[in-house]
Amino acid sequence: MALRDMFIALSENKVLNEAAKKYGLKMGAQHVVAGTTIEETIASIKALNKQGISCTVDNLGEFVFEKSEALAAKEQIINMIEAIHNSGVDAHISLKPSQLGLDIDKAFCLDNLMDIAEVAANYNNFINFDMENYARLHDSFELMETINAKYNNIGTVIQAYFLESIENIEKYKNLRLRIVKGAYKEPSTIAYQDKATIDANYISLIEYHLLNGSFTSIATHDHHVINHVKKFAETHAIDKDKFEFQMLYGFRTDMQQALAKEGYHFCVYVPFGSDWYGYFMRRLAERPQNMALITKQVFTKKTNIAIGLTAGAFLLGRLSKRTK
Ligand SMILES: Cc1cc2nc3c(=O)[nH]c(=O)nc-3n(C[C@H](O)[C@H](O)[C@H](O)COP(=O)(O)OP(=O)(O)OC[C@H]3O[C@@H](n4cnc5c(N)ncnc54)[C@H](O)[C@@H]3O)c2cc1C
């Protein structure tokens, strides 16, 4: 658990996020990030489409506290929607409200989201609201509901570690939902902590939405869950057009291709841009072995030192808390 906490703390470190922007992607992070530019990303999407895999595209970005940054992110997302349309690839958009100004001003964020949703609707594209940490959960749902009342091209995410996830899946059962285990560190007052409990709740939510809800995206790298869903769908005669599996770009690619070949709908989450550091640290928090995906070059001497210092400070902080 200490390791998970450490990587989550690193993902939230603004200085390291900035450093990684300068030193990162060109040195090997392409294993988990599809491109820094829209053109490179469209090429990666085309390659996945050729394997029968569709994509959901995420413009990477963290720590947006300036309106100018949120507006730049909006422009980039709109450009991506246009590029998807012009190139004819099979892809839709995933976005994070915090990148579009949620932490600055909710009304400003709503305006940005409305602009994006309108362009997406014009191009017959779909927008998925990714869900972040609990502090942003209810605001994000509220924004999503407001947008969905005007455009019906919106879906969202249910995170199984939240105690309230069962209420939310019932509430949003008419939406296309991506169901995940949950990636952030949350306290026990609001979130299950134990892996077995989270996994069991994850299965219950998936089964509920498959039986009662709209389209289900099962977003996991966990083969136990995937095998369970395959059997469950067969037993309950759930049509393959009612659900899809999702995985992150670059993870378990053999399994991605195998599932697509078996005739399941498969969608890859495709992150792009230079702001990859926080995203990657959360992947390490989930599974430290993911480090093996990354070439040694990703971390230069400079970033290694910075990461080492931060990790050290973080662990010291934990130890000192323990002795208090
Ligand atoms: C497409 C997608 C979108 C997501 N969107 C969100 C979001 O909006 N909000 C959010 O909070 N979280 C999101 N997540 C992250 C999610 O919440 C989990 O943190 C993350 O997926 C890790 O959990 P898991 O279900 O993949 O499996 P885990 O619980 O991490 O792993 C279970 C088991 O699966 C196997 N396994 C897992 N990964 C690998 C691997 N790379 N190679 C080999 N075996 C492996 C291992 O046996 C492991 O023990 C998303 C995840 C995906 C895939």
C-alpha cells in the first residue's frame, strides 16, 4: 500500500509534472502515450482501428488553474474532434472536467464543456466524462447532467471503490457507462479500501448495468473480471452489441487483440499530449510492474533525482506521522 500511496503522491507533484513535460515523452513514454500531436495520435488510432479496435481519446493534462490553460485544452479537444471527423477514424472523446476549468470556476467549466459537446454533436461524436477524485465527483456529475440535458451524446464513469457507486449506477442507468475500479486514493469514510471488496463491488456494478442499463464499457486489465463478464453475458444472453471491453493504450495488447478477434467490441483509451507524468504515475500506483513497460530512458538522470527526492520526502513524512 505504501508504494501505491507514493506513486499517487508523485502523480500529484506539480514540479515533477512540469519536469516530465520537458524531459519525457520523446525518450520512451510512447509505450503508454499514443502521440504528442494530433497527427501522431490519429496515426496510432488508425493502426488500432485496423485491428478492429475503436478508441476513446484523452488530451492529457493536470493542474489546470489558469483560464488560459483550460481554453487551450478546449481548443485542443475541439481540434481532435475535427481531426477524428476529417480522417474518418473510429474514435470518440474522453475528457476530465478539471482540465476544462472545474477547479477555477464551475460556470466557466460548463461553458467550455458546452462548446465541446456542441462540436461533438455536430460531428456525431460522443463525449465521455472521466471521473477524477471524490472532491470533484458531484460537481462533475452535475456538469455532465446539465450537458446531457441539451445533447444526448454524453456518457460517464462509475468508480467501484466508492460506497455510493451502487446509487450512482442506478441513477445513471440510462447512460452509456464506463465501469472501473477507481484510480485515486480516497479515505475509508467514502471508499472501500480492500481489494477483494472493490473487486466484488466492481462485478456487481457491471452485472447490474449489463442487465438493467444502457451500453456498458468494462474498463479493466483484470482477466478474472473479463472472463467472468464473458460467461455472465453468455448465461444471460446479453448481446455483444450491448457492451465492450476497454483497456489503456499499450497495456495487455495481446489480450486486446484476442478479444477483438473473438468478436467482442473493444475500445482502447488513447492518451495524447506531453503532459503524461501524472497519468503514468497513477498506472504505477495500480501496478508497480507497469514500470517494465517503460524504457529506462524515460527517466533521465535529472528526473530520477527529482523522483527520488520526492519519494524520500514522502516516505519520511509517513514515518514521522507513524511515530507521532
Ligand atoms: C479504459 C480505462 C479507463 C479508465 N478511466 C478511469 C476513470 O475515469 N477514473 C478512474 O478513477 N479510473 C479510471 N481507470 C483506472 C481504473 O480505475 C483502475 O485504477 C485501473 O484500471 C486498474 O485496475 P484494473 O481493473 O485494470 O485491474 P487491477 O486491479 O489493477 O489488476 C487486477 C489483476 O489483473 C492483472 N493485470 C492488471 N494489469 C495487468 C497488466 N498490465 N499486465 C498483466 N496483468 C495485469 C493482474 O493479475 C492483477 O492482479 C480507467 C481504466 C481503464 C482501463
